[in-house]
Amino acid sequence: MALTVECQKRPEGSKPRALRRSGEIPANLYGHKGTESISLTINAKTVERLLKKASVNNTLIDLNVTDIPWRGKTLLRELQIHPAKGTPYHLSFFAVAGHGDTTVEVRLRFVGNAVGVKQEGGVLDTVITELQVSCAPENIPDVIEIDVSNMQIGDSLHIHEIVFPEGVTALAEPERLVASVLPPQINDDTVTETEVS
């Protein structure tokens, strides 16, 4: 999912606080020309809309700097939030075109109802809910779905067992635990029998 955001180059000598008062959020663009960066401003309402759909290190953003002009695919690399107000006060974008594969964080979505939970009263324990992967910018998945339907009590799922979309590679250890089905919690006072349906 690529989003389009328009912004402008930040005026020389402008103060971040004054920009925020006027409804603009300071930002930076990196990676478009080696180590060089551009200081930008983005309308606060645009940032608000962007953050409803985009997440750091995951969403491809088509950034359009209207007055340079520069346009290209970027990732939101950093988002700084005001500690008291809870509003965004600085963003950093990284241009990904021409850089080959990029590293992103992708959310894991567990689908299906595990046999060990549904029939044996177990508990699905999800150890990680986000995973760092490497892929081409155009192949960034919004989410990676993991079907846990066949997992029984005592079963464990590791990274090497996940089926990733084509061109997407996990950067964590293959043996790292992703999820497992734990036995039912038994209270010391009342021992309940597990029904098997």
C-alpha cells in the first residue's frame, strides 16, 4: 500500500516551534542523494491523515517535494511525538528507490482457531507480533498472515516454518519461537476437567 504525501522544502532560518504554531510539522528526507538530507515541512493535517494509514518502517510513501522538485518512494523511518501533547513534532523519511532491498518491520496476524485452543482448552501464546524482514520496496507486505488452525497443545511455531511472500526474507534467527499452544491454566483451588469435543 503506497500513500502519497506532498510537502515543501523548509525555509532557511525557520524555527521549528514557529513552524508548528503555523500548522506545519518539520521533517527530513534522507537517502535521495547519498548522505545528503533535505529539511522539509509538512502540513499538520496531512501528517494526521498519514499516521492513520502509515506506520514506521512498514508503509511505502510516495513523497512529493513540490518546490525542489523531487518525487520518490520513501519509508517513514522515524516519528517523534511531543511527550506532553502526544502530537507528532518531527518526521524522518528515507528514500528507498535505487537502494535495493530495504529493511522493514511487518506485523504478524494469526488466523484460524488452533485445535489445541478450541478442543483442548489450551492458550495460544504469541511470542512475537512484529518481524523485521528484508525485501524490495514494492514487495513490502502490509501484514504476514500465519495460520495456526492445526496447532495442538505443546506445538510450537518457529520463524523457519512461516511461509513468506515471494521476495520477502526474515532477518531474525530461523529457530526463533513465534507462537506456541500452552496447556490449560489449572487453578490450585479448582481443578477442571478438559472437555474434548
